[in-house]
Amino acid sequence: MAKLPRIGILTLLAVLTATLLTPTPASAGPNSWQAGSDVAIYPLAVCRDGIRFLFAADWYPAGSDDPSGEEAPFRVQPVQAATPVPPIVDGRAIAPADTLVLDVTLNVPYAPQAIDFDNFYQAPVFPKYPPNVIPSGAYPQPTGVQVAEYTGDYTLAWDRKLKAGPHAVVLSFSRFDPASHSIEFIADVDNCKLFRHQKQH
């Protein structure tokens, strides 16, 4: 086997070092908690008839004092989804109002939970269809064990039937407000039925 010349070895080492030291964007993978503001979601199913996800908001490191003091009993939280997914500009996917397929407001209870954001796992509703949800841009992600003050498990039906064929939806927890300091989530729609699944149980 031919030996690399010394200059070739040095070049290869430089490339490997640069690759290892290149910072990764502050974004989450498709099978993890994903934060797009002070809200994080953990998708469990994205189906033809609706979506299910875990919700967490307003977190702080476990073992430290609650920085905000007394909390309201509920967090009023808008949730919107739209299709088709609009072009992403500067990490934002701002959908026009006439493309909404979900427009609800949740009263998320004050129910603090300690969440290990690095190691959390919950099986998807449909193992055959693990949700594929990605952020529209980079956003700082929570790490380690954090106490989330407002938490819940939500199953929401689309407001109108999705058209046939492959689909993706874009989710917003800030009403697609371009002035908000947040990002959106883009989710592939799988060929599953959440509400039919619930009826069978």
C-alpha cells in the first residue's frame, strides 16, 4: 500500500480537525424535544386527521429556585398549523392565514415536571410511523434536567380534511407572528388515523 506523503497526512489531519471542531446548529433532531421559543414539544404522532404531542413551557434548571415566583394556574397557548409549508426565510416559515388547518387555544395547566431533555424517550403512538418533525431554523435547545412549569399531552384534530397525497404541515406556537422571537416546526404527515385509533381502545 502506497504511503501518503507528509504534506498529504498534514492536510488530512487539518481537514479532520476542522470537521470535528465545527459547531453544530442549535437545533434538535426529529425524535427529541424541540424548542422553538419558551415552548418545547415532543411529537408522538402526525396523522391524516390530527396530531399528538407532549408540551412543555417555561423551564429552569432542576435544583434551582423558580426564577419567576408565583405562577398563573394556566398558560393560554395558541397552536396553529398550516399546509402547504411556505418557503423558509431566515429560519421562519410564516404561513398565510388562508392555509390554516388548525387554529386552537389551549389552557395548559401549571403542572411542573422535571424533564431530562438529553435522555427523554416516549414511544410514538404508531411504531410504524415515528413522527418526523424538524425546526424551521436554529434555536437554542434546553439541555440536561429542567423543570417545565406548564406541561400537557395533547391530541388535536385538524380543522379541515387534508387533501389526498403526501403532505407536510408547519406548526406555530406564536400565531405565525413574524415579529415573535420564535421558529416554526415542519412535520411530515403520516398515513395514520389518530381518532380511529382512540375509538378502537
